[in-house]
Amino acid sequence: MFKKYSLSLVFILGIFICMLDTTVMNVALPQISKTIHTDLDTLSWALNAYTIIFASFTIPLTRVAEFFNKKYFFFFGALLFGIGSLVSGFSTTFVILLFGRILQSFGAAILFPLSMSMGIELIPGKNRTNVIAILGVTQGLASAMGPTFGGVITEYLNWHWLFFINVPLALLIILLGALTLNDDDIIQEDLQSIDFLGSLLGIIMLSSFTSVLIEGRTWGWSSITTLAVIGLSIVSFIIFMITESKSRNPIVPLSLFKDRNFSGASLVIILSNLFLVAVTVLLPNYFVNVENLSTLNASYMITPITFSIFIASPFADFLLKKVGTRWLIFSGFMFMAIGYIFYADFNALKSVLFSCISGAFVGIGYGLITGPITVIAASDFKGAQLSNAQSVVSVLRQVGISMSVAIFVSGLYVNLSSAEKNTIKYSDNAILAMNLPSNITQKIQEQTTRSIASQNLNSKSTPNLPANSMISTQISENKKKIEKYAKNAYTFAFSNLYQKAVPFIFLGTTTILFFSRRKKY
């Protein structure tokens, strides 16, 4: 009994620390930027490098572990993640932080998929479904907890502890794993060779794809750089598919996708993570920059999502057995859609109560999906196929996160740009309507425009208009009007995103057609 629970804890911790670090840095970026004297655009590479490398190297490194020794590679992944966390925590420059994050990401690319596949293999058959569900829930729970955890740690300690906290957890994984993991228990696949060409093509394909998703907005979606990287991704994908279809030991057996349950689960994993991250990553920015909440209080606004995932997940396994896959996945997406409909309401988004209710619906929806869909993705496979399936699922989860960043952040920048232009136009007209002397009007317009234009996504608040003692009362009244207009414009920039996303969540419910009506888990 002790061994079973110890093994479960080892693999849960392995998954938890890897997924937590996909989102834990977000709310701390402004503080990190000030400490290491780096602008936010440059610093974002420390955030994005983790996602890109994690997604690109998961499958190749899993196959290497299967070829040599999964147990020792598991320990190596935990050690590498711990060292990367230590380097990141002690970093005083951007280069050191980036190096630490790269080490972390390579560690995660080993630790995460092996935690999933070994966790499923080593738990007795009658408990396997429950373990798969718990491991799946841990993934979503950790990524949803990231912003809240990051806000609390940054407020009461400092951003360095976002990384230091991983070190004792990585050591616990290694020590507890050394006591409980036996070579005889581990299924070591008898691979004759490693598909190096497929591995290289997979790395090129995934790294270019995730890079363009994350950096496409910065590069410009129609720029030569973006088009070249997209072209590289497409060409490498085509060659990859041809190579894998002919390989004796493919890095990704294409036969996986002949299984309807796995194909459906793959789509659901991408979409559910896309819609979850669109809330957990963007909303803290709204509460800090538009509602002027502190970083800590903004991170607390995400807590209803995390809490709801935690509450809904235990019921999901029971419902999977009672109502089946189709109704459960459908219900999960519908709950997420209801949450988005609340967020899409301009006035509801400004309300703390309704924002919490919206988050609860999103969390319940994701909680109903994440555990069962992990069970479904693994249900038809054993041995090497199970490891392959879990590696692919791990990558697809990161793809969903990357797609969320690409779609929603790009859309947000467009909306914020429109809000800024409309606010400047409104302020110009309001200032002209005061009928002040032309020199004073021009001066106030220039100062107001600079105040509005100087804002960005990370410091977007209602503009502070200049005071002028000569006409203080008149200016004060118009200042309040312009500030109110600006706040409403920026609130709409966020709510409009969620409004546009609602039809796509409803479209996501069609993925239930992949799943069998009769199959029980």
C-alpha cells in the first residue's frame, strides 16, 4: 500500500512541477523585468522558450529513454529540472535566466511524459483508470494554479522563489523514486533503433510551429520571417509524415490516429487547454491594468477556476462510468461556454462576483473534461503504444497552450489598439468641446494623447490627464468622462475576445462524434 501511494505521489509531483512552470511566471514578469533590467519583450523569451522546447523535445527524448533506461532517464529529467530551477532562481541577468529555463524545459520534456507512461504502467490494472484520471487532472490543475501561485509567491516572498520551490520537490521525486521504483517493475521496450531522422524532423516541425504561434504577432503575421517559419513547419511536417509512414520504428506511429478515441481525445485536449489558458493567462492582465487591482488580488481572481477544477474532477470519473464519454465531454464544453458567455458580457466582466462565477463555470467544464479525456486517450493502448500515446498527448497539450497565446493575445492586441485609437478620438473631441484657447487645447490634447499612447498591455490603465489650474473644474469633469470612456473601451477589448470565442466552444462539442456511444471505462 505504501509503495502504491508513494509511486503515485512521485508521478503526480513530476507532472505538477512541469505544468506549473508553464504559467507561473506570467504575473511576475513586470517584477522580474525590473530586477534583471530587461524589457518585457526580451524577457518573454524566458517564458516562451520553456513551451517551445517542452513541446518540441518531448517525443524524441521519450524514445531515447525507452531505448536506454526509463528509470534512470526519469531521475535525470527530475535532476535537470531541479538544476534549471536553481539556476533560474539565482539568475541576475536575462541570459542566466534563459539558460535556467532551457535546462528546465529539457528536464520537463523527459520528466513529464515518463511520469505519465510509467505512472500508468506501474499501477495495478483495477486502479489504473483512477490513476490516469488523477494524473490528467493534475496537469490541468497545475497550469490553472500557475497565475495564483505566482502572484502569492511574488507578493509574500519574491520572484526567485517561483523557481526555488521546485528544487525540494525535484529532490523528493528522486529520493522517493529511488526507494520505490524497481527495475523489475518497469516495462522497458525492446527497441532495435531510434528514428533519428524522424526525431530531427519532429523537432524542426514542432519548434517552428510553436515559435510562429508564440512570436508571430511580434514578427508580424505577414512578415518574411513568419512566412518562412510557417513554410519550414509545413515542409518538415510533410517530410515527417512520409518518413514515419515508412519507418520500422517510427517516433510517432501514425497508427495511433487510426484509433477514433485517441483522435477525438487529441482534439479535445487541444481545445480544452486552449480555452482554459485564454482565461488564466489574459484575465490577470485585465484585473491589474484595467481594474487596477494588485498583482496578488488579480491572481486571486483566478482561484475560482482552480477550485472548481479541483471540485469537479472527482465527479468526472463517476460520470464517465454512468453517462459515458459523449455526454461528459459535451457537458464540459457547455460549462466552459457558459463561463465565456458571462465573460463576454461587458458589465459582468467588470463585476468581481460575476467574474468569479464565470471562472467557476470554466473550471467545472475543464474539470469534467481533463481527467476522463486522459483516460480515453490511454484506454486502447499498452506497452510501447501507451508510451507513444502519452508522449503525443503531452505535446498536444502544449500545442493547445501555444495556440491560445497566439490567437487570444494577438486578438487582444488588435482590440487594445482599437480601444486606444477610439479613446484618443473621444478625448480630442471632448477637449475641443471645452472651447478653450487654441494653445491650451493643443497642449492638453498632446499631453492626453501621450498619456493614452504610452500605455501597453502590461501597464494599461485609464489615462491620467494633466491638471491645469486655470480651468481646473472644466478639465476635471472631462477627465472623469474620458477616464470612464477609456475604461469601458479597454474592458470591451477583453470581453469582445470571449464573445467571439463562444461559437468555437460550441463547435468543440462536435468532437463527441469521435467517441463510441457504448464503450465503458
